[in-house]
Amino acid sequence: MDKPVLTVNDLVTTQSLGTKVLAGAAGLGREVLWAHSCELSDPHKWLAPHELLMTVGLCVPASGGEQREFIAELDRAGLAGIALGDHSSLPSLTSDLLDEADARAFPVLLTNSTTPFAAIGRTIAAATATTQTMQVLKLSKLYQLATYARDNPIRMMDDLQTLFQVRLSVMDTQTGLVILEGPTLADTSTSMRSRLYSLPGDTETKLRVFEHPGEELSSFLLIHILQVIDMAVNQRLRFIRRRSERGAAMLSSVLDEHLPDGIESILGAGAISGGFQCVAIATEDGPTALRGVSIAALPVLAGFGRSSFLLLMPEQRHDEVRSFLNKIGIRAAASSTYVDLRDAKYAAEEALRVFSSAGTNKQWDDFAGVPISLLTRSRKEACAIVEQVLGSLAGADAKSSTLRDTLFTFISNDRRWNETSAALGIHRQTLSYRLAKIKDITGRDVGSSADLSAFWLAFQAWPSYSEPLLG
């Protein structure tokens, strides 16, 4: 932003404008780029930094607390100040308003009833004519850079940042991921403030603008920047949607034991030569996962299965996918590694079983190679089942022993509360408390059929697990 030539003090000292200071005199050095008259209840949303709000008071609240917050909002928005028209519609100004203005060095002015607001506007326009001319020149350059929106959006963002000396980043609100951003500025400072704006074309994307204090973008330029960046983002989102649709169609074909053409264009050439895995995700998390992996361009096939949302990934991408899903807060479980794509449906079923039996405390679970059988066939298998299902509840400490005995007694009594309470010599409320603690520790609930099945397997395996090792 080129340095304006006008300050609030210049307006106050221009006698023909009939304007005096009521509060915030320490801020008279604030620069003024433009002036707007606004009577809406939230004028801070309609004006930009370094602009003067002119009002006859219809937008000014009546109570002291509300007036204090009103001034605070104008200051946080970076306005140059407020000029109040001396009119009957102006409410009484409270000490709260005046004190807040003084504390923030935010100029509150009173313009006499014979001075039209247009006179203030014309004065500012004349004084800042050079700045406005420079902004028009920058606007022309802006639309030249817009030619990169389709083919090279990263270069466009880089050039926009250089032109306006700001940092620009487009964020997806559903996943928290960055869709498009320019390179980090060499002179990026921790003192830079950020503002967030909705893009016109997609309600789930926001533009974050990082600006140096005192060098904020004007609303005149900002509205055009939003339009230009929106074109680039829409182009990017169209590509993301096409890629996700292709991936979902390919996954559907693979699950039907058909190998679609072009699968390597998503997974990568030779990517599954080392094997692949399926990942199961809760159906309700599917849209977020799909948008996320598409934005991140992860080499996976993603789509909805019969009972869950599924990813098919090269085995070598296991850690990357796990880390990514954890980053966007999605719980998932992975199958073991398969080598033949014709077995994809079995991998998907396996991943779903692992996901269903995993406790909700686990963000990610892997197929541990433990056969789900009614009777364990070895001590090694028994240990694996107990540790997988009970976790820390398999410990030898008194608390774990008490809760484990409660669980096993509950199972052996076929989930009958009275018999279990009697066998343990405790009240039903104590039993309820212990079962709740078991859920907290293991992430499994005795009220869930899948979780109860897992607990029953651990109950059957416990004798083998707890017997001493042969020397």
C-alpha cells in the first residue's frame, strides 16, 4: 500500500469541515484512505482498514457496554476513526464509549449539523488522489496476473504476494487443509496480522490474508483479489473433484474384481508391486476423508463401500496415509497386506472387521495377524488377543485386576446385573461405575455386540495368557 497523505488530524484541523475531537485524541495520526457513511448495526464488516466511518448515530448502540464493544470492533477492523453527525438520531454517548476510545487511541469525532458528510468524502478523495491512482494501476496489474489462474496458480499467488506485499493462503474449512498458497515471504514477521474472507465460488473455502500493521489492503483492491483467486481455486477444485470421481469409480471396479484402466495414474507406476492394503473409515467421516485425500493428492483410491468408507493404498504409503488421517482427525483401521488386486474385496472386509473391533480410543488400528477363532490355538495367540482387546486392563496392578475380574464375572454371568453384583459382593451402582471405567480404558462397550465379542475372546484367552512361562 502506498503511503496516504491524509491523517485524521488533517480533517479535524480543516475548519471548513466543522469537526472536533470527542475522544481518542492520541490516535489523530491515523492515516485515512477513504470515508464511508454506514448506518447498519455492524459497520465494521462493511469498511476496510484506514477508512473513516461517518454516521448520524443509527448504528451506535444505546447502552454503555454495547458502546464499548462497538468502539472495540471498529478498532479491531483497523478503521481510521468514526465521525458522528450532530443529529437528533445520535444516542447519548456514555463514558464507556469515550473511555474505550481513549484507551485504544481510536478517534471519535463530532461533525456539526451544517457539514454534509459529502464534504468530508470529497476532501479525503482529493487528498488521496495519488494513492487511488496507484491502486488503479495495481488493479490493472492484478488482472494481468489473473491469466495464470488456470495454468500456473502457484505463480499467480507468488506474483500477487509480491505486488501487494501480503501473504495469501486458501484454506478448506471442512478439513483444515491448504488448497492453494503462495511461497513464504522472505520478510514474513510474527507481527503480521491475518484476516479471513469467504471466496465467492465455494462456501467451504476461505482466503487468509497476512498483512503488516499499517499496510493493510484496501477494500477496493481486496474485492478484486478475491475474484481472481476464486478463479484459480475453482479450477483447482474442479480438478480435485474429477480426480476423486475417477478414483471412486476405479475402487468400485476393483472391489467387483475388475482391473480398471489408468489405475496407475492415481496410485503411481508399479506402486502396488509391493502389495496393497485397504483402510476402513466410518461412513459419516467419508466426505471429509474423500475431500482431504483429494486435496492432498494422496495416491489412494477412495470411495464408499457397503458398510464403511474405504481407501485402497499401496502398502508403502501406510505411514503417510495413517499420519494424514490422524492430522484431519479421522479414525481408521487397515487390513493386512495383499498382493493380488482381485483380493481387494477380502482386504476391505478385513479392514472393516478390524475397524469394528477396535476401541474408539484408538485413532488407527492395524490388522495384527490374530485369527478370530472361538478358541485360541497357542499361548502366543492368546497373548495377542488379550493385549489387543484389554490393553492396560491386562496389567497386574490392583485396579486393573479389579476391573478385569468385574468384566469376566459379568461375561460369565451372561451379562446379568443382579447375579454379577452378588458374585462380586458389590452394589449395582458400583458395577455400573466399573463397566464405565472399563469402557474409558479399553474404548470398548459391553453394550456393543462387536465389543462384547472381543471381550469374550479375551475372557477365553485369559487362562493361557496368565499362566506362567515354562523355564
